[in-house]
Amino acid sequence: MKNDKRSVTMVDVAREAGVALGTVSKVINGLPVGESYRRKVEAAVQKLDYHVNPNAKFLKSERTNTIALILPNTIIPFFALLTQYVNMALEKRGYKMMLCFTEYDHHREQELISMVVQNRVDGIIALTYDPRLEVPDNVPFVTVDRFLGGSVPCVASDNFTGGRLAAAKLAELGCHRVACLQVGSVLTTEPNKRKDGFVSGCMTAGLTFKLCNPPDGATAEPFEVFLRQELLETDTPLDGLFCSTDLVAYQAIGIIRSFGLRVPEDVQVIGFDGLRMLGDQEPVCSSIVQPISELAETAVSIVISNDFAGLPPLICLPVTYRPGGTTREKD
């Protein structure tokens, strides 16, 4: 009969295995020991049903095996997917996630950072918008989509190349007059580069292009006004559209169809993110796909390593194009 696991200690394991207490500690903490000793300790652990006391381990190591993820919400599908993949990446490494929502409140961002530091998290992954954000210097900190300086690693998709890819794809599919819809931002964030990449791609492909870039927080109304002018009130209507997110693309498709026009027959539309309906069903639209699982894996690996030496301040991951029914794909 196995001992009561609540009363079994490392001393009991050492006695059962016939080895020193230090050897047991090394095996349990993954440190190198002789193979024969490791087997003896593992056999004793299994026989006695020994379980490491996480509270005792914390008191000794001063680590909580907890990483904070700070982001606006999980209503936006991209944030929801990022949360899912970060949690999966942490769990397989034996870490827990402390999830914090800012709801785009700049003051709350700083308050939450202070709160999680006080709760002794081992690191922070954050997607923030506070222009005066202060990053703690005593906790590993990794940002997503926002470059804060050379000492703070930023993980992002290659947004500029994604914009260029969208322009090249619209040209390849026969478009001649195109536009980019993107909500502006007062911050210098990585997603802002999507528009710049699109402009570069249009110039390379020889496309006539226009931009609609309303300020941060704007509703869909500026897009509707712009599309009405460029589709219904002109002799040279647009035939292609690049939207900075799939959500903007979804709004634009609805507006275009409300005008009695067809997608993709009259206007082809490419978004950015690679989202799917209901999480894993049909694509929302043809899109530049972000590698969200790789973004999460990279951010988690960096923040857990607690060693940023030699890391580039900006880690860009490649994007791909995926058709999703809103472009006229060639056979």
C-alpha cells in the first residue's frame, strides 16, 4: 500500500532509494545525476507517490511559475486566439497564466502592471496602448505588436511585408484601382506598417491607390463615406480593397454589398489576421494570415528564458496569404 502522499517527504524518498537527500533534490529539479541514481529516485518517487509541494518550492526558489498576460479584452478574435495559444504554451512548460484585461484604459494598463509585479509573477507579456507606459525593470517584460525600446523585446508579425503581399496579390488577381482601409493610431505600433507596406507594394506593382485612415476610435462611418465616393460617385471605381484587419474587412464587405455591389465580382477584398468564423470554421475573408500560435510560443519562450542578451529588439515572424472567398482566385 502506498504511503499517504501528504506525509511523504524527500527524506522518505531518499531512504527508499538508498541515496543522499541532495541526489533526490537534483533529480526532482531536473539537475544532472548518474543514470543509476536517477532511476532509483524515480522508482522511489513512483512507489511512494511523492508529490512536490508547490508552496515549499516557491518559498525556496522565490518563483511562482506564473506569467501575466495583459491585453485589452478577448472580444476581439485576435486577442482571444492569442490568449488561447499563450495559455497552451505556458501550460506545456509547467507555468500558469494570470490574465488581465485593460479595456483600452491607459491608466489601467499601468495599474495592472504594478498589481502583477506585486503578485510576484515571473514575467509579463503585454499588448498595450499607453503612450507613457513604464516598464518594470525587475520583471522580464515582452510586448506584442508594440516596440518600446531596445531593452524590451517586441514580438510581431512582419506587417510591412504583409501589406506588400496584399498589394501584389490584388495586382496578380487583376485589380487596377485599389485602396487601403486602416484605423489610425497615435502610437508607433507594428500594425501601422501594414498601410506602409501596401503603399510600397502598390508602387512596385503600378497600381493606382487611395488611403482611408480615420483616427483611432472611429466608427465604420468614415469607411462608408469613403467607399460611397470611390465606388458609386466616380467614373473610375475601386476594384480592390486591402483592410488592415479582418474585422475592418468584414465591415467593408457589408458596406459594399449594401450598395448593391458584389464581392468579389465587383470588388475584391483582402483583410489581415487570418481569422475564421466561429473560431475554426470558414475564413472571414481572403487574408494575410498572422502566425498567432508562433507569436505566442515566441513570446512565452523569451519571457521565461529571463535572458534577453543577444536578442534583437524586434522579432518579426513571417506572414502568408490565404484565399477566403472574397477574391477571384485563378484556377
